[in-house]
Amino acid sequence: MGENKVIEKKGPSLAISLILFLIMLFFLGYLGGIVGLNLKLMCLCCCALLIVVGKFYGHTFGDLMGAASEKFKACCAFFMILCGIGYLIAAYMMAGTAPILTIWLTNFISDKFIIVVSFVLTALMSEMVGTSFGTLGTLGVVLLSCAQVLGVSMPMEAAAIVFGIIYGGFLSPFNDGLSSIPALYDCTPNDMIRMDLIPTMISTVIAIIFFGAAGVMGHAGGASDTASVVASFKAEVLAYFNPNPIVIIPLILAIVLVFLKVDIIINFFVSGTVGFIIAVAIQGFSPVTCFSALYDGFSTENFFPGVEMSEGLNGLLNRGGIFSMADSVLFYAFMVIMAAFLSEIGIFDSIREALVSRIKNIKNAGVLNLVTGIVIGLINLVTLDGLPTAIISKDIFWDLWRENGYHQAGIMKYSQLWGNGLGQIVPWGFCATYFSNMLGVPKEQWIPLCFCSVLVPILGCVLGFFGIGIEKLSEEELKKIEAEN
């Protein structure tokens, strides 16, 4: 009887790794992000390519799926978070939370300032709670609704909210990435915040000026008769919803639970259930209709059959539900599979080994910082996540920085700056697609206006030439390195 032939596993060469990298960027970045082909199918095309490549280098389909299975273990909670957001948003609508809060906010915020106010408020909340999804699913939804009623430019409003919600990833000690990445580098979250502070603050000032000017100078494209439009909208909302102050409890509860660090999954489902109760008890809707809406989403046809509503109110109310997150869940699943295949085949290992052998002679601190920033940015274009980027970057740059007397925190900062600033708005990334679905604005319209997000890591690269973001090792650490060598 013949014996099964064992194929030795090996890694691809640098040339093959770079070619694969470029092919994937073509599928995801050009065909998906620019041409507009379905990104999930583009992910599947990349996975099919990686399966063929993996087979050539000795990796069976079982090996690749085994690697994907391991990665999925860490993703179950994230899938539930997405479902929870859909659940909570449907509850906001049926309880009257979103429409009633919207008409209240329009009494205090004008169309000229809603864009910059949206950025500031979402940035403050994201900074305090450290979660972009939690901020978007609570305060972000309400501010977006308010801006929609006031008739401002929705792409500009979406850009302001997106930069605001990802803000906490740069400076919040409660952010998952910012609190976990430093441990890989023998650093603390405070080290990360110190490294991120100056480029983030410069970008923040630019963002406030940009978003403020967009509203005040009339570039936001506001309605010609905002007052009458808002008045008409208020009257329509009050015709269908009871303005009892109790309706804001789901939002307040969600925000309080975020501050109390209650698990975000429990938070969304508990707050949404409270909204369900209010919808039945205060708004008088049918329990059966409300229960169905938690999964299918709010529908004016189901809640107000036979009633003709304005396009504005229909656009505000018809959203949410667990099912509305199905597309996002599927997209994220494909991205996880693709990342697992890349890791299993050894694409990043090949690039890492080649880089280490070529950049050992960099001595100038500014150049070292710039090269580090550029390479980590390129790695992030595929990983689109701070943590795997941090792991790969440590292997590449750790010895180089420390042997030249520079603190490893200078490497660490880029994993978060690029992962947070670029990874969440790359057109072929999951977050950009998810944000667009949530905000109802095509990503090609708001991503260019969210340039301040990418400005943060770019400034990190430039400021290194002025000694900012680069620290010398202490005498004690230098002696330790010498002893080890």
C-alpha cells in the first residue's frame, strides 16, 4: 500500500509575498474600494488565491481553516456586539428615544454648529468610554438624526462623527487596543497616550477649525428654510410619538452602563429591552410589532399602517434591528478568514525577515522613525487592526530601536495610530463599511472628509524629525542591553 506523502511546509519568498500583497490591495482597494465591486466577494477572491498559494507551500485546506477557527474564537463577542447595536437602535425608534431627542436637540443646536458639535461631543464620549461602536450606537445615532433634520451636509456630518467616535482609540486608557498593545512592548497605557498626544492634539485643532468652518461658512449645504423644515418635522414627530421624558431612558441607561464598564453586549441588550418596554407602555405600540422590530428593524409601514409620512421622518425611523447587522457580520467573518490565511501561510513573516536584514544600519532618529511609521502603515493596510500590526512590528523593529538607544514606545505608537486612524476608514475595511451602513452615507462621500483621522499617524512620522515621539533609553536600560549583548 502507498504511503501518504507529507509535504513540507515552507514560507513564501519576499518577492512572492509582495506580489500577493499587491494583488490583494488590487482586489480590495481598487476593485472593491474604488470600482465598487462587492467587498465580500473580493475577500472571497483573496481567500481563494491564498488557498492556492497555501497549497503550493505545503498548507492544506484543513490547516488554513484550522487557523481561521482559532481566530473566530476571539470574534464571537464582536458578532454579538454588532447584533446588540441593531437591537438597541430599533428600540430607540420604537420607544421614541431618537425622534423625541432629535426635536429637543434642534431647539439648542443650529444648523451652523451641529457638525462641529457632533465631532466634539462624540470625541469626548469616545475619550471617556474608549469605545467607537458604543459611542456610535448611542450618542452618534441621535446627533446624526438631528443633523439630518437640520438639513446639513450628511457626508460632512458623517465624517465629523466618525473622527469623533474613533478619537478615544488615540488617547483613552479605556480603549481595548490602547490598553492591550503596551503590554507587548513592556510599556504602560500612559506611555502610549504620551506618544499619541501631540499628533492627536494638532489633528484635533485642525478638525475643529475644518468642521466649524464647514458649518459657519455655509459649506454644509443646509436647507434654505431650516426653521420651517424643523418646525414641520417637530409637528410630525409629536403627531406619532408621546414626548414623555421617560423615552430618553434607553439612551441614558446605555451611556451610564458604558461608563460603569458593564460588558457592552449586556449593555446594548438590556438598554434595548428597556426601550421595548417603553414602546409598549408609553407609546402604546403592539408588543408583537415591537418584538418583531427588534429583529427586523423599525418599519413605519408596520407601526403606522396606511399612514403617509414625510421622507425625512421615514429616513430617520426605518432602521435598526438585529437583521440589519447581518451584512456587517458576514463581511467581518470573511475578513477574519482572510487574515488567518495570511498568517498561516507566513506572508508577514517573510516581509518581516526581509525588512530586518535591510534596515539595521539606520542611525538617524528621524529617518528611523519615518521608516518605522511607513512600514507599519503598509502592514496595517492589510491587517486593518492595531493588535496584529503591533505583534508584527515588534518583531521587525524592537532590536533596531533599542540597539540604537531609542525607547521601544516609539514603535508601539504606530500600531495604534495607523490601526485607529487608517484601519477604521480604509474603503475596503470592515469598519468603513459598517460606519457607512450605520450612518446611511456612502463611504466614498465621507472618507475624504475624514482626513484628520489619517493626519494623526502622518504627523507622528513627521514630528520624529523634531525629536517628538522618540525617547532615549535610560542609562539603566542601556547597560542592560550591553550586558545582554
